[in-house]
Amino acid sequence: MKHDVVITGIGLASSLGEGIEAHADALATARTPVVDATSFAPYPVHPLKVLELDRQIPKKSDQRQMEPWQRLGVYAAGLALDGAGLKDDAEAKAALQVIVAAGGGERDHAVDGAILTGLRGADEPGAFLNERLMGDLRPTLFLAQLSNLLAGNIGIVHGITGASRTFMGEEQAGVDAVRTAHARIAAGQAEVMLVGGSYNAERQDMLLLFELGGYLRQGDFAPVFERESAPGLITGSASAFLVLESAERAAARGATVLARLDAVVATRSKRQPGAVEAALRGLLADLGPVAPGALAVSAATGVAGVTAEEAAALATLPQVRRVAAGDLLGHAVEAAFPVSVALAAAALSKGQAREAIVTGAGHWRGEGAARLVAP
Amino acid sequence: MSETTPSNPTPAAGHRDSRGRPIVAVTGLGIVTSLGQGKDANWEALTAGRSGIHAIERFPTQGLRTTIGGTVDFLFDGPFSAPQLSEKLAMLAAEEAVGQSGIGRAGDFPGELFMAVPPVEMEWPQKQELAATLEGDVDYRGLLSAAASQRFKAMHEMFLFGTVADHVADAFGTKGSPISLSTACSSGATAIQMGVEAIRRGDTPAALCIGTDGSIHAEALIRFSLLSALSTQNDPPEAAAKPFSKNRDGFVMGEGAGALVLEDYDHALARGATILGIVAGCGERGDGFHRTRSSPDGKPAILAMQDALADAGLSPDDVDYINAHGTSTPENDKMEAMSCAAVFGERMARLPMSSNKSMIGHTLTAAGAVEAVISFLTIAHGRIPPTINYVTPDPAIALDVVPNVARDARVRTVLSNSFGFGGQNTSLVLTAEPSRS
């Protein structure tokens, strides 16, 4: 038996601020993005608009035991639970299944630098490294770094005792998180799920990973689909969480449906010229016909080749209004696809369109697409 | 189970479990641990009560409180990173499992991939390589400029979270978008659970489920050490992991991989495959209590076990053996014993429950998969691997831990537990092939 899957809660936080209104407005008006081109120059980033953490993470002790990417994610998850009216529903929170798309924790940049400097002249590098790590790593650092501890913190802070799973693997983790959550509800394996991701762009260690592969744009901001002269990612701090629910469950409790999530599909192309376009065209075909005036939110990265191929795939749907999530709030890696789905759902909930599709092709691997319709 | 005999399956409806869902068969098993490569080597050592834990030689251990581990040292001649070893372990376990299963063709596995992989990040040797190109004090600005030279491009792929699964998907030709997941120390069990769910949904006729972990390096060990999670009883190394003993003082890190080919039972029957067992039920619960500690009342673990039994349509009385999480930390073993007592009642005093970790250490991300493989070997051989180093029983925990010596027993149904940091609790119910039950 197949169940319709509806979105009853949206939690969004980014450089644009927080909440459905701020993000739906940005979608409608194509507002100028918030860009910090100096702090990490030559790499621009979209910095998180400062959150009033106490509103979602009341205990300072909880805040202290998290890193920025975790606080951001816990905050956005709280917004989604509030929106869905589940924050104080203990029964729902015991049934709630959580899937988080996450990377890893932040390095202590100063410690790393000092150790690397010291290692150069060390007589016994191994012993030196051991001594410094034993002395300089914060014992709790590990917990702030473990990928699954965003989910763990969501459980602790918001009192969720349903099970959680954490998907890793860059952009595709976000696609597969939403896809799996949808599939489980559609198949009756779960009734209500919290799914999303969180990314802190304001960290040099992540910039380093992408720059090793030559995937970062340098210089100023340019729109995602107009970066041919200097292609690459402009990362943005952002988090999105969605409460997904079977239509029956949402109706039974009288919940407001913000959008219906019809389908989520994913694939993994062998990257060679043309492969991403072909993969995305195939996924779009799986989604079925798209109505004129539909919104297309793209999670495109801005990386050379891949982004042009995503544009080419979307060009086969001339009837849609294309918006790049990256133009509004930057590229949020694991969170990029959940953010894009959340933006689409926000737009539908505000009557900006009747139907929306979402696409995304990871900077290195993975392609995904989704289809949403207005309630 | 369906009453239809395997030789005469009903083509239209097929076999269904007690809840009307497709039955999930196991047709291939693969394993690598510090005890060796492959089922034969591991089974021989596990039933002989031999430990794979030894003094660490991979990196200098001067100044460390813990200097032992169940490292897998027989796969590379030169240096390697954690993702490289994790990938190698996964490939070897998967080759064995897929080979045994006989499913598909070489490089064309007709199903999806679910992989538990350790979180990765750039490691010290690679950072030192970048730093060596810089003048003066090292900082991330300098490392970024070294990276921008594009002379270290291969490091990007090496340290992406999705790379290990991507390479495994390439090698075996699995279908769809491969999943890389973490639920901390229950990850391997979650990979199996996701395969079960996908087959029950009818999304895929088969699933390659792998848990792998080759991440014992200095910083990983130090991080656990700083949390006081590791045993510091380094001498002799093979006696350090002593689950359920009074003097247990922490876990010992281990490495390894376990791989399982899961398959829709009817799909397996139709191609004449040998059915090694059934993944009959899965249960999982979150614990909102604390980041590293379990709820003192054991409630999430209890519920995970009860959910798994209910999912399998079985009762506690049907369980013949518990493959314990049994880490050898003071807290886990106490909580697990208490939770099992709550689920199994008085029967717990005589229900065998042993910990593979007493011999292979805690293989972390891989543990749930490694121990599921061992559980199916236990069913197949009718022999229970012991909990070794059980010299000083903890009087507060009255258990039959199958002390020190393997035991012959008819085992048809195993409950395998995995509990992890971040409130992750997963239990699997693993059973013999239906015609043998």
C-alpha cells in the first residue's frame, strides 16, 4: 500500500535569516545574497545570520557541547518541529524517525597549525604528535566531530526518542536522506520522519578539502549558472529540516500541510562529459510531466562542467521558473538538497507556484531530483 | 513463515513473513578481522578462543595510555590512510560474500549498496605533506595555498565521505545511489537494517550490506582515550578485552569488515541459491539521555530488542543465543545485562550470551556487520564462540557468557545487539533458513 507523503514542518536557517517567510521572500524577489568575500579570501562564503540559540537550545550546557554545524542543525530541526506542532508531542517524538545528512566536525585550526609547525623540527615526530594531541585536544572535541552526533544532539535537545540514522557522502547524502525518508513513509515503514542536514561553511578545514580538488571559486560572488570564467563552489552556512508525514497521519491530527512530496529519485553516474546531463534527464523523466509555471529549485554547485550539464537538463523544461539555491544562500554540501526541497516547499506553501521540482548534481558524485506539489 | 515449501513456491504471492512482507534471506557472508581474512580463518580462531589483539606497531605509541588494538596489519606493505584500509577491508569482505552468494555476474550486482563507513577527515601524514611545501609557521591559510597548487588533487577524493562506497559500488556494479551511513557503534547493524527495509519495500531484489572500519591511527585512539573509553590494561594485550568481567575497564579498538548479501527469499530460491539464514527482524531506538552514556534504566536498549523480536514475529523464548554488544566498558556491559534481564526475565541466567569483542576488540563502525556474520556462522556450525578473559566474573551481572571455551549448541535464532554513542541502539534477529527451523 502506498501512502502520500506530506510536509508539515519546515525548518530553515541560513545567511538569509531563519524561517519560511524570510526564505520564501528571497525566492520571490531574487534578493541579493549575503556574501563575505574577505574573511576567507580568496574564497567567498555566505555566512550564517546569527541565531538566537536560546530559542531552540535553551540549555547553555547543550550549546557548549556542540560545534557551529551542530547548533545550526539542532536549531533548524527545532524550527521544523515547532512548525509541525510536534515540539511538545511526546508520543510523536517517540515515533519520530530521524535521518540526518552530515559531514564531520570542525578541526581546531590553531592546534593543527601549531602541531604541524612543531612536527617539522621534532626529533621523534610520533612521540611529539602523541604528546601534543593528548595535551591539546579537548576531550569532548570528538563528540562534536562525530557525524552522528548532530542526530544525537537533536534527540537530546528536542527530546526525540525515535531512532536516528546519519548519512554521509557530501551532496548525495542529502538526496538519499530525503529519498529514504520519503520511501519509508510511502511504504508504511514509518509514519512521521524528521529529515535534513546542516552545513557550516565558515571553516577553513572544509575549504581545504574542496580546494585540494580545485573545486572552489575564488574572488567575488557570481550566480551559480554564470561562473564560467571562474567556476567553483561558493559555500554557504545553511540548514534545513523537514517533517515528513503520511497524509493520513497529518489529516488525523489536523496538521497544516505545507506541500506534498510526490517523488524523490537518485542515481550515481560515472562522471564523464554528458553523463550528468543524461542522468538528470533520466531522473526528470521519472518525475513525469511538469506543469507550466512550475518552480525548479536547483541545488547546482557552480562547479565546472557539472553545473552546465544541470542547466542543459533543466533547459529541457522551458516551462519552469529556474532558481538556484546557491544564488540565494550558497552551496551547503550535505544540506544542499534538503535546503532546496525546503525552499520549494516554502514557495508552494506561500502560493508562489502550484508545483515544484528540485534537482541536484554533487560536485563530485551523485545526482538527485524531487517533485513537490502544493497542498 | 509461509507454509509453502521451498521447492514449490507460489509464484504470484511468493513467501511472506508473519506480517505479509517479503522474507529477507542471507546468501553470502564475508569477514575480515585482526584474526584473519575470511570465514574459515575467523571461525577457527573464534571457536579456539584466540585473541587478535596485540601491541600496536602501526604508529609510535609513546606517551599513550592505551597501546594495544585489534589492528589488521596484513593487507598493506606501505603506509595507508584510514579510508584506504577501510575500503580494502570492505572490498575483501564483499568479494567473499558476493562470491559465496553467486548472485549476478562479476561487476554486476543486481541490487543496492548500504555501507557503514567510519567518518573520515584529512590525516596527519597528508597535512604534513602540504606543510612541507610551506615556509615559516604553518596555518590553514598556508595549507590552502598549498592545496591551490593542485599538486595534491588525489587527497580530495581520498578524504570525501562518499569515496569508499563509491569505489565499492564501482567494483561490484551495485545499482542505484549507494548509501554511506553512520550510527556510531551500531552502524554495521543499521546497514543491514536498511538493506532489509529496501527489500521489504520491493525497491531492490538484493542488497549488499557492509560495515567496515580501518581507522586505528594515533588521533583516533587518542580521542577515545581522552573520553576514558579504552582499556589501559595493555599487558598482556590479549587479556585486555574482558566483557562482563568485574575488572573490565574499557573497550579495545579493533578493525575489520563484515559483508552480507541480502536477497528476497523468493529471488534466492528462484536462482537456486543456498540460503544461509534469514534477517527476520530489526529494532532501533534513540536515546535522548546523554551523548555518550545510555539511559540508566536501559529503556532504549530494551525497546530495541523488543521491537526486533516483534518485527520478526517472535517472542523472547524463541531466542537461543544473544550475540552481545559486550564492549567491556563498565557501563555498557552493566546496562546490556540489565536490559537483557528485562527482556528475557529469569531465562537470562541460562540463555547463552557471548561477546566476540573479547577476541577481536570493538570494530566500531563495522561491529554490527562483523558480529552478524559471526552470528550466522554460529547458527551454521551449531557452536557458540566464547567470551574469553572471563576470569573474574562480575557478581552484579549473573550471566551465561559462554566463558572462555566454545560450546556446541543448537542455535536457530540469534539476537545481535549494537549500541552506540549518540543514543543509537539497534538489535537484529537472525534466524536459520526456514526449512531448517
